[in-house]
Amino acid sequence: MSASRFKFLLSTNFLLLFILTNPSWGWAEDFSALISARISHDGKTLDLSGLRIGTSGAKQLAKMESLSGINTLYLQGNNIKARGMKALAKSPHMAGLKHLDLWGNLLGDLGLKSISDSPYLKQLESLKLWKNEISDDGLELMVASKNFLNLKTLMLNDNLISPAGAEFLASANELPQLLTLNLFRNEIGDGGAQAFANSQSFPKLESLYLGQNSIADQGAIALIESQNFPQLKVLDLAMNLLSEATAMAAFKVNRKEKVQIIYR
């Protein structure tokens, strides 16, 4: 790490510590300084990853007119929860967002509902929702929304999605541009895998990550043999419940087709 980069991170962390330990200071003034330290030179990308701004910080962020020009927002590990997401989703200053990373924010289904209902989050191309305690109920609301017509990347790793949630996604008609779908470490099982294998909702899908989802041979074979993903390049079935025979079937597909099937 360069000396200048180290000094930048050090000054930013000291600023955050001061803000969090001096609540009597004006939040708006403090937050403006923090944003200035974390926004890119062109004003398009704001990275607040790991700062734990919480719900109150998300609400303050939602009020900042200076953020109207950003198209990429990183909020990983900030514990903003459903109420913080609701404030951001109601903010007209978020209308230009194309890439939104919300990894580890405890949003739950209500947080996803806010994104799905937002009149301003209609341009999203990338939405990362790892570790947010999202269940089937949230996905049912999501697939009914028209906010995701431009979405190309959807990350739902490490959530609470069962076969029913996978069926909701597989039947979605409002995700026509999706290129990457990541459901690693959920519990979709054979039922969810079969639903995806039968789905015709993702004609452009290039990468489907279903590792560690309690998928056994029946679901895996259905996916391997499916003809519904003409553009598919990567199918991840690692750390599931596949027999040697199914692994061999995947190996043979890897040799003959242009699809990379990950099965170990």
C-alpha cells in the first residue's frame, strides 16, 4: 500500500471515529466531510464500506443533495437495517444509481421491499444483497416489481432462501436482462434447482451460482441437461450432494460444451 493511500485511510477512519464519539457535533457537517473523503474524484462512486454508519447514517445520506450525481454506492457492512434502506429508497438523490452493494446490512424482507417499491431505484444494473436475512417473502415481492428491468447482476448469497423462493425467482418476468445470478449458500434444494432448470425467464443468463444449496442428483441433472440457458457459461454446483455419477456427467458436459460446470 502506498504512503498516500495509507494516510487517506487513516484520516478517514479518524474522522469516522470522531463522528461516532462526538454525537453533539452537527451530523450534517460531519457527514459531508466523511462523504468528501470517500467519494471518487469524478463524483460517480461513493464507498462507505465497513464504516457502520447505521440507520441514522443512512437517513442522513438520503438527505444529501450532493449525491445526486453518483451511480455506484458501496454500503457493505454498515448495519443500516430496514429503516435505513427505506430512507435511501425514498431519496430522489439516489435516482442515478446503477450499482448498489448492500452486503451485510441486516435489511431483511422489509429492506428488499423498500428497494422493490422505490420510485427512484429503477436504473439498477447491479444489486448485491449478500447476508441480509432475506427470505422467500422478500423474493416474492421483488419478482412482482418493475424496478429491476435493467438488472444484470443479482447477488443473494448467504440468505434464507428455500425451494419456494427459488421458484419465485425462476418464474420472474421482470428480470429480462439478468446475466449473473448468485444464490450461493442458501437452501433451494432439488425443488429450487428443478424450478430453475424449467425456467424460461433468463434468456441472457451467463452465470448461475448455486453452490452449497443442498442440491442432490435429481436437481443437478435437471440443470445440467436444461436447454433454457442458451448463453450460460458458468454453472456452479460446488459443495452440494452430488454422486460420482452426476459429477462425471458434469465433467462430460465440460468437455463437449462451452459451459463450465463447477461440481467439486
